[in-house]
Amino acid sequence: MKKSVLALLAMFVVLSCGAGCSSGASGAGTKDAFAGNPNHVGVYYFHTSFRCPNCYNMEKWTQELVESDFKDEQASGKLVLKIINTETRGNEHFMADYQLYTKSVVLSLVKDGKQVKFINLSKVWDFLRNGDAFKAYVKDEISKYLKALE
């Protein structure tokens, strides 16, 4: 009896959670992915369901950088970080929206609620063995986008 109840409870959690348990946008589209401040820099880390240690490092280093070096910008809504699985139903459009072919860090400049420009930080792959160099590169690019926001 207890096993049946536990199994039903586990099934309920899985079904109620669905795709919404993963981090990231709900598939509402690029325009709605950063609802809130109409003028901001979006920092996306896009990944798929299959992830290697390098993929986890890219996510970790991006998140650490944003939370340490851009804490004030994040708190004010000028900078928003989203971790998005492109294989989650509703998120597939990001592959076309940003011309993605693999895991990526993408910056998006949004003014008056509309994306003005974006950049795929493809050089992150050059720094997979050096977290400090990875963070320095991403920090520099985020800083450029924040200046463009002013």
C-alpha cells in the first residue's frame, strides 16, 4: 500500500512539474523571456538534455560571474540570467532565434521591450580549460552590452 501511494505521489510530482521544472523560459518567446524591466541585458546559457562536464562548467562559470561581478545590475533588473534547455518543449525556437548549433552563452540587448541586438559568445569554447579566462571574456562582453544599454 505504501509503495502504491509513493508511486502515485512520485507520478503526480513528475506530471505536475513537467517541463516547468527546468530552468529557463517557458517557451513564451524571446520577447517575453525576460519579462519585467523593458531595458536590460539578457544573459542566456543554452544547453541540451545531454550535458558533459564542459557544459556544466560553462553554466557554472556564467552563473558565478553574473552573481559576483554583476550583482547590482542583476538586483536592479538591468541584467537577467536565464539557463535554458533548448530541448524542453516550447524552447526549441531559441535554436533558430539565435542560430544555435550547440551549447552557447548568448547576450541580448533589450530596449523598450524589444531585442535590439544579440551576440553568441562563441569564444567561450576556447576557454573550457581556464575558468578565469572564460569569465574574463564573458565579463568583458557583458560590460559592453551594459554600456550600450545606457
